[in-house]
Amino acid sequence: MDGFQLAARFSLATNRLQYCGPSDAEPVLYRAIVEGQGRAAAETALSRFEALFPYLEAIGRKHGLDPFDHEVVEAYWIGNALLDAFDRDDFRTILGSLSRRGLPPFVARELERNLPERPIPHHVFHVAFVGVGAVTGHVPTTLANLEACRPAGADVREISSGQLLVAQPFVEVRSGSLALGSPRSRHVAYDPRMLPEVAVGDRLAIHWGWAALSLEGTQARRLDQYTRRSLEAANAAPSHPWDPPTEPDGDVGSVKPG
């Protein structure tokens, strides 16, 4: 799978919900996923996703790689060693790019003052530290939306037409800190054209109630590892964008197969 296809898999749901990216991106992204065609058009569309591209640029620049290199995209959405060398100065550069794309300057300044010692340019850290919807303003920054927006590992329990029953841990607040709770069952949407070989027992990555990707064993372990590291880094910040403890709604913002 090429990097642009991997990025499209995680970006399709938010574009369908009209939370991120250009309004006409969905058919371009879908074609990239199911046909592997239209790389240039897909990369152009993905580069206009307000909160995504600054991270891909920063990770690529740090390692001399193209922003849509597979390793770069995988680092941001799943996690790999490309994230380990980042420091506070690197993340300040990302905040500057996010500001140019819609993050209010006063929010960027506050985030810069609150930067933890080891920020991680992973999507889970973005939603837990910067905040869901902080860049575009298209979705409220709540704990339930943080849970919906993070790429979550989930195990397939049942398969039906257009839906999967999965078990996944949900983010919760314990003693004022974010943590992963015990797995709970939920239904998520899926497209058999995107996941033609999905089977009971598979580990998937879920994004906004949508089955985005079937994870290999190493990817599943790394997503868990970098999710926990991202939550720990966000917890180390003096202040947080998420709400006080609430019961996450497992179906918030879920999309339907297209």
C-alpha cells in the first residue's frame, strides 16, 4: 500500500463528515483506496487537509522523506520510529504550520507554553493535546470526539452487511488523566471494497466509526504503543483541551459506507 492510499484510508471518514479537507475530496480519496489510481489528485487533496499535512511535512522534513512516503504516513496514523527524535522545537514548527491553516494564534501560543517535554507528532497526541476540531472549528473539542477521532485498534467479533461488531478500548479520564479503558463492543461501518478479506479475529484501525485499515501484527502493537505514549505526553501538559469526564458515545460522528 502506498503512502497516499494509507493517508486516504484515514482521511475519507473525516471528509465525508465535512470535518477536514476540501469538499470535493471524497471521490478522489475513494478511487485512490479501491483502485490505487489518481496519486497526484489524491496527494493534492490530502495536502489541503488542514491538520494532517503539517504533521506529514514535519515528519518528512525531519528524516529527508517525502510527506507521502509510506513510513511518514504510517508514523502519523499508526506510529513508528520516525516519531522518536522529535523535540519541543520541532513541535513548535508544527504549531506554526497549524496556525497558518486555521488554528487560532492565541490557542497556538497557549499550546506552545504548555508543551510537554516529549511531544509526539502522532494523531492521538494531536487530538489529545491540540484538540479535536481546534484547527478547523468544524467539530467540538470534547472527550467523546477525541475518542471518535483517534485511530483506535479494535478486534472484529461479527461481520454483517455494511457493519462490523468490534471490541475496542475507549479513552476515559482517570484522576484527571487520559487513559485507555477496558474493551467494549460497538458497531462500526465498513466497505467490503476497502476491506475485502476482513475476517473475525482481525485487528482493525477505526476512525470516526469507520473501519479504515486492517492492521498487521507489528502495526497493531505499534498503534497501541504510540497511543499510550501520546496520551502520556498529553497528560504531562499543564492544561488540556478535552472536557471533564463524560461517557464517550461510541457512535459519535460515525459514517456510513459510500
